Amino acid sequence: MKPREWEKEIVRDIEKAEEMAEDYLTLHKKGLSIIEKYLTLWIFLAIIFGIALGYVYPEIAEIIGSLSIGTTSIPIAIGLILMMYPPLAKVRYEEMGKVFRNLKLLAFSLIQNWIVGPVVMFLLAITLLRDMPEFMVGVILVGLARCIAMVIVWNELAEGDRELAVGLVAFNAIFQILFYAVYMYIFITLALNALGLVKGVEANISIAEAAKTVFIYLGIPFIMGVTTRYGSFKVKGREWFENVLAPKISLLTPAALLFTIVIMFSLKGEYIVELPMQVVRVAIPLTLYFLIMWFVTFFIAYKLKVDYPKATAVAFTAASNDFELAIAVAVAIWGIYSNQAFATVIGPLIEVPVLISLVNVALKLREKLYAGKGFKAVAGNP
């Protein structure tokens, strides 16, 4: 007797569940690399080294400046493209369709990411940095860049829904390519100028100029990432890409990030030593943003009766930002010496420790809010 179609479907679901469980255990056995695990420490050390370098050798600015074409520093441009390449290669674009299983949750996530998030950062920036328009623009750029990289790490650590997080990251990557230039024009060129908050500051960005910049720093690594991912699948297989190539290229992102931080802080070494409170001023709206977006998103998801893994994935996706893209765009448009670019570099300094703390908060909330509500059965955790 041949098995009926529904019986075949059950077998396929069981096999898929076993495959996911195996992947989950493999990830946790591997853990984070030493660079990822102590990224906050490395960022602090890179900042200190950069400041010291710029303060002791102020002529470094001239050396870096000589390697530029217009406002674009060639070494930094290469570093930023390499920074964006690994996360875009690791995004599972083929799983985008899975987020359509819950259209209500998808709609909520898209609203949080592409309406609420940018507006919240915009309001915080114009409220707290009104007297520092260049830094204000840099902070807004961070808010417009939705996360496509580190959110997967935070979600894994907090034991969130991996498939949902990956699907949302894939959506953000595509949406970012399509809409980031438009958002820059709306929030910076139109809104800030309409409010009269950027007098004497270059804040007129055409959609064409923004699109060109986004293509260079997001489009090029996106093409490289997709080509690497699916080319590897065809030549060596998915398992080889996931277990061999992906871990190797992953090191490019933190290495390129630290390189960029050293360079940019070395250019502002003397400035930072003399005016450290400027860094604190930029850090305040960023910190508030991460906390507001995460807690509001998580508790709305909880009220919508979303299970813990999915609520966690949506919360971290909404609260995280693609600071690599924000840095690249600020450097390309205003130059490596600009305060706009400098403000974007503060992003990872604040985001990493805050979101690591929120991982622990998420696990505590799971114990308090989801205890006895069938979490283990839903999440598939032992």
C-alpha cells in the first residue's frame, strides 16, 4: 500500500525538524569566535589605539587624505565593502518565503523596521542633538539602516526563532537596497531642511546621489555575497559553504570594522581628547533607541500572543541597525573627516554592549512571561 500524501508530508516535516535540531546543536557547539565574543572589548581597544595614533601622529590625516578620490577614501571604501560582504553572503535568501507563514507578524515586523524605527531615531536625534546638526545627521543615518548582520548573532544567543530571523534579515537586505536612498532623501534632505535644523550644514542629498552610494556600499557586496553563496552551493555544496567558507569569510566583517574604527578615530584623536562629551552626547540617543525599540517590540509581540522565539527574533530585528552601511554612506557623501561619519562610528560602540545585555534580559523575560505557556514545545528546546 502506497503512503498517502499527508503521510509523506508528516515524514518530510519530521526530517526537516531533525535537520534544524542538528543545525542548532552544531551552532551552539561551535559558539562565537573570540573576535565576536569580545567584540565590545576589541572596539574599545581599536578606539583607544586610533585616538592615541591620531594624537601622537597628527600627520596621519594627510597620509590617509592622499589616498582619496574626492570625498572617498580608497582604503576605507575597500574596508567597508569587505565589511558588508560576509553578512550578505550568509543571508538565506531562499528562506524569505517562510516569513509569509504569519502575515500578521511579518506586517508588524516591517512596520517596526521601516516606519517606527526610522521615525524614533529621527525624533531622538532632532530632540537631543538639535545643537549639533552634523552629529544629528549621522545618528539619523544609523536609524535608517536596518540590521542585516549582527541580529542573527543576538537572536541565536537569546534562543530566538532562527528561520524567522533569517527571513526578516533577507527582507531587510532587499528593502535596504530598494529604499535606503529614498529614506535618506525623505528624512535628511526634506525633513531636516523643512524643520530648519541643518542651517549651514550640507544636508541636501539627491536620490540619485544616495542611490549611487548605496549601490557601491550595499549593491556591490550584495552581488558578491549572492554570487559567493549560490556559486558555492553549485560547485561545492551547501554544507561546504555553511561549515567551511562562511566561518572563514565571517572574520572579514569584524576585522574591517575594527580597521575602519582605528582610521576614523585616528583622524579625530586630538578632537576626542579635548571634547569627550561629544561622544557621550551621540551615545545617548543611540542607547535610548536600542532600548525603546527592543522593549516596545517585544511586549507588543507578547500581547499579540506570539511565542517567545518569534517575539525575540522580531524584537532584535527591530532594535538592531546596519551601522556598517551608515558608516559607508556617511564617509562617501561627507568624507572621512566629517562629524556625520564620526557619529556613525559610535553606533557599534553602543549597539554591541546594549544588545548583549538585552540577550540576558530576553532570557529572563522568557522565564517570567512564558513559563508554563508551552514554550518548550513550541521552540523545540530540551
